[in-house]
Amino acid sequence: MSLAADGAPDFASRLSLAGTPGMAWGAVSGGRVLTAGGKGTAGVADGFAPDADTVFEVGSLTKTFTASLIFQLEEEGKLRIDAPVDTYVKHLPDRWRNLTLSQFLSHTSGLPEYLDQTNFRRLMPLDLTPRDIVAMAANLPLRFGAGVRHEYNNLGFILLGMTAEAVSGKPYWDELQRRFFTPAGMASTGPRNRLSHATRYASGHFWDGNRYDDDPPRSAPGSTWSAGGLLSTAADMNRWSLALDSGRILSMDVRRRMWTQARLANGAPAGWGYGWQIETIEGRTIASHGGGTAGFSCWYRRDVSRPLSTIVLTNQNGRADPKTMTDALLKALATTRLVK
């Protein structure tokens, strides 16, 4: 089922599954929902097609919410993003202590990585604590000197979640719920253990290069925590886009700063903002972020200038590319004249 705000017929037929068992999508522009829907199958034995209210794991898209929380806490005077992490989180390895929150946000810290292709599927179902994750990486060497280059990193966002808890005095998930999800009306967004009311879950599929594993491990809330522990729906991501458009949750200053290119130590652009990938495409600023777990992948894209926001959620990882599928969604929006 799909919805197009102007009644464009059969919008779903314009979108290809591109090899994924199922998908859901949404788009918002100018303060209104343009489209929301889904197609394919939610899972091998589920017997229903996904729609805009079907819950998917969104993995590292969680990082954009963690960044939003950190910037909001700075706006309230509770932290400084250019401060060393040791200012707020104690008992860390000595070589991490002078790394800054801004370096974590822009993936320029040089921290080691605790999650990689060798342990990805093993760690995903484990409900780790943040301190468990710190211990896993504590004896690993730094990858490079702080600010030398950009290299995507999950551990830095675990430390950002720990920082948020330290300065707010409240659990990370509670803060996201209070500050973002409840005000935006995102009733089906949160870690898996807080969505007991949800009834329409997609089932994940992991492509091994030849076929899909139809029963990959589910992502536990603690395995990636503030770096990747969220689940959400296309409808909820549309609601988040509407909230960003209106400025009623995140101030203009917070959005501007997150969506500004970070700089390396030598002054060169890092290729990322703070919690978001930042690109200039045809003269327009594009802020985006993807997410992947053992059975899901997604891509959220925001044209800051228009604004125009899109979300593509898939119940697979390793075969279909949700970023490429986003290009098809944008083309469909243009050909149906939902956007110009």
C-alpha cells in the first residue's frame, strides 16, 4: 500500500525492490507528507506486505539522533562539543581522554573500532552495556592521530551516548524519547525492548553473496546502543522530517551546525558534518545517513535547501543498496510531479 499526497496513481509501481524482499519509503517537503508506503514482503512467513507503519531496524541512522541530543545539550549549557571526552566520562583509556566530542561526531578521532566484519553477526544479538563495549576496545591502538583524517567509527558514538547520560543524569533512551520521539509523534521508534506495543515488524534477511539467510540475529538494544540501536518506520521518519522542517524540536542553530562540514587538523574538509554525511550536489547541501544491521539497511536523505527529506527502509543487508534506491525514489517524486 502506498500514499501519495496528491493522489498520484500507484506510486509503488514506480519503485523497484532492487533485490530486497521488502521495502518502505517516505518523503516530506514544505511541511507536508508527499508519500509513504511499502511493497514486497515483510518476511518469509509473515504473510503481509510492509507499509509505512512497519517497523524496521535502522542501525546507524541512530547516530543522527545521538548527534541531535549532544548539540541540544550543548545549547542548554551542559557540555561543549570541543571539550575532551574525559571532561564528562571518566575511567577511559589514557589515549582516549583528550579526544573531543566534535571528533567523535565527525568521525575524525582515530579511535579503534569495536564492531567490524569479523564480529558483526556475533555481537548484534548481545545486549552489551556501554562499559562492556569500552572494555572490548580498551587495549586496541588508535587508528591515527586525532584530526588527521575521516574514518567512520562506531565507538565514538558509544562515548557520545555515555557523555549524554553523564551530563543529563538520565538514561540515553529516556532522553531520546522525551526530547524527540514524543514531541514528534514517533510512537513506533525506539530500541526493540521498548516497542512491545508494535505489531508489524519486518523480518531481516542477510545476503551472503549467493543467497539470503532468512533468520539472521536480531539487533539487541545494547549491541550498538547510541551508535545503532534504534528501530523505526517510514511514517515515523516522515514525522521526524516534519519536525525538522518546523524547527519546533531542534533549533535553527543546532541544525546549521550539524549540517556544516567539519574540518581536519590541516584545515581540509572532512567530508562529514557532525553526525551526518554532508555533500554538495548540484549546488545544494545534502545531509544524509544510512544504517545497516545483520538483516536491515536504510538511507535517510535531506536536501537542506528545499527542504526535501526521504527515507528508504529495507529488510535486507548486503544486496540491495538503499542509497541507490533513494535516487529512484527522488526520480519517482519528480515524474509524478510531487516535487519539481
